[in-house]
Amino acid sequence: DDIKKLKVLASITDEILKESFNEIKEYQTEIEIAQNTKKIMRKYMDNIKEKYNIIDYNLAWDICPIVLVGKNLKKGGHALSTDNKIVPGDTIYFDFGIKAVYKDGAILYTDMQRMGYLLKKNEKHAPDDVERVFKTLVSSIECGIKNMKQGIKAYKIDEIVRGKILKAGYPDYPHATGHPVGKEVHASGALISPKQSKRANLKLVENGVYTLEPRINIENGGSIEEMILITKNGAIPLCNIQKELYLI
């Protein structure tokens, strides 16, 4: 039942992020964009919560959503949004999640990231360096998903995903590649991180849900985060994964 709820909640999270990208205007600040996402969430959740037996909802963590633009993409995860304005030629990413309380007492969390690009005048698509960042992130996540299965030690997935980023010539990122999510936004269990962590030596478990969130930690870089379910036969995303860069 919890997995069914999480699948729906992940799809809702994805839809809110899509609408957030659609409403971005050039020269908005990171804070203004984040505030608008909160408004979109409230409107969306108020319309659907009764349908899905949700009695209360909130943002998944205190500084959610995190919005970073252009030069601030170099700051890394869990950085605060600022008055930095998005200008044509900037990449942008959201780190966003929902906490939902259900009538049956379940409390569940999502945690997802999406990446976009604000087109310059006369641009029809993102420049090659931005597309390369995006495609490297997508490829690393897809490789991670292919190798995730019950019983594998978490650090092995970190090595695969992080290795794709490093092999492409980008700098390392100073955080785990993924974590358990569902009962908490950062739940207990196997941490998909370098081998030095004790939790990275724990095994992925069937019916566990884990994020994959590689980052390209440069100015105008990016980050994508997907929620992945471990099944008897491998791993599947909880909702549609991002395969196309959002163009604004």
C-alpha cells in the first residue's frame, strides 16, 4: 500500500515541478521561483488530496524547495536559494519533495530534482556544453538503475554512478549518490555513497525505495534526482524519469 501511494505521490511531485518550469520568467530570483513552486504545490495538492485520501501535506524539509541558478550550481546540494537572478543562458535546478499524511495514518515523503535551461534570444535548444552536462547525468542514472538489485552493496552503485561523472571529466560531488526515502525524506538503511561509510556497506533491499542524485558541480552545471524501487527482478523508477532538458 505504501509503495502504491509513493508512486502516485512521486508522479504528483513530478507534475508540480513541470508546472514550476513552465512558469519561470527571466530575471526572477531563486527565492521568487521557489516561492512560486510552493504556491503551485498548495493549489495542486488542495485539488487532489481528497481523491487520494490525503488529510494533510507539507514541504518535505525546512528549506524545500531548493532552487539554484547559473553560477550557484557550483554550491552543491542543500544550499539556500538566494536573490541571484536567472538570466538567459543559465541552467537551473529544483530540489523538491512533498510530505503527505494519509487517512490510514501513513506518512510518506518524496524527494526529486529536475534540471532546465533558460534559452537566449534566437536559441532553439541548449548549447552543447549544457546538453553534455544533462546527458551525462541521465546516462549515469540509467547505469545506476540497470545495476540496482536486492542484495547488492550500496557503495557499488555509488561507484558506477559517480564513476560516470568523473569519467566524463567533471569534478566529484561532495555528497552521497543516493539515500533511502519514503518513511522519511532521508530514511535509515543503505546509503549509496563511497565505501568508507558504514551504511554504504549495507545491501539494497527488496521493496526499498532509494534516490539516485548525481551532480555536476560546476557553474551552469546541474543535478537530477530520481526515486527508484527495488523489486525481485531489479529496479524501476517510481515515476517517469527526466530524459529531456526543460527549456524555458
